[in-house]
Amino acid sequence: MWRRFSPLEERLIAAVRAVLPPQAQTIFDAQISGITLVQRLPPHWAEISFYRRHHGKVDWSDVPAFPRTGEFRLAEVQFSVGGRRHKATLTSISGHIFDFTVIPSPKAIAFAVWDAAPSARILSDPLIRDSARERQPIPSLWQDFLARHRAFAGDWTLHDSETAYSTAFADGEFLVLAEREGDQFVLHRIEPPASTLFYLDSHDGTPEPIQRDILDVFRQPDNRNAEQK
């Protein structure tokens, strides 16, 4: 059993470090050394999060931070195992690395040998002083919906490019565009890209393409409470 990082995580970390500028490498190295907890989202490890815990709380105060303190995608690594391509994206929040999103999910290949050297690139400069959150790539279909039909949302919470957030499943990364009490969702798949929106009816469900008018999703009643009685 590995002590802290799996072989997959060690390779991803090394690939990101190799493309960072020297000043950022020094900060990156200190943050990697400071990680005390790695959480791999079950069941497929599509999200791998890094924490520094002190006295039971997340605390990075004694570890150097990037000048860029907003939430942003730092770097991307592409690699192949057994002929299948994978893409990992590393996100930074509040000046510290936060998580890798790996698509397709990597648990089955966490200890496998890669087919060849990875391809890595920086997505955002961590040395630029900026506290803004990186805007999310909202599809034009959803932008049009927000402009025309926001009044039909009912008890749904709608997100735009500033509030949408990403989540990962075994075979894709999605943006959450709308949610009802944190248990029903309208999603946009960003990896691999898709032109249609998706609906998820529970946390343990599977996103399904919306084949009907999207307004129908918001018009349907919430029957969950009735089912629980």
C-alpha cells in the first residue's frame, strides 16, 4: 500500500510540476509536501482532492500560497493507458491546489503503467494576482434559457457562469446549471463535450440526456416527499 499518493497521483503531480515556471514550482512543491489527506471520490475516483489538516481542521496557513487566490483550473494532463485516453485537470482554490478531476475515471488504472509520456500544459498563470473565480463555460442553450425563462424556475436554483460548478462521474465531467434542493440537477457535460443538456434525478443516479423541452423539467412536480410518506 502506498503511503500518501497512489502511483497515478504521483505521475500527475510530476507532470504538472514539469510545466510550471520555477517560482510556481517552489510554491507547488511546498504545497505537495504539506498535504496530509487525499480523498478519492467513491466509487471511481473521478475527483481526487488534497487537504492539509491540523488539529482536525483544514489549515494551509503555514504553507506558501499562489498569488492567484481565486478558484481556477491550474493545469491539464493527458495520458493513455491500454490505448484509452484520459484527461486530468488540476484546480486551485484560495491559493492552494485542491483537486484533480480525471475523465474517464481512473480507479481501475491507478497502478497501471502509462502507454507513453504524458502531455501537460498550464491552463492559468498561478503567479498573477487575481482573487476572481474563473467563469464557467455556459452553453448558449442555457444562456438563452436564463434570458427567456428564469421565471419558470419555481423551487429550482439556477446558475450562471459565475455560480455554476463542476462535478465528475465515471465517464464525464459536468457543470451544474440548476438544482432542486441539492438532489435534482440539470447538467452540461464539458468532458467529453456534448451539445445537449442532461438531467440527474438523484445523487446516486446517472445523468441522462434531456430529449424533451427543457421547460418540462422545471414544470414537473417534486414527488420525492410524497414517495417518502
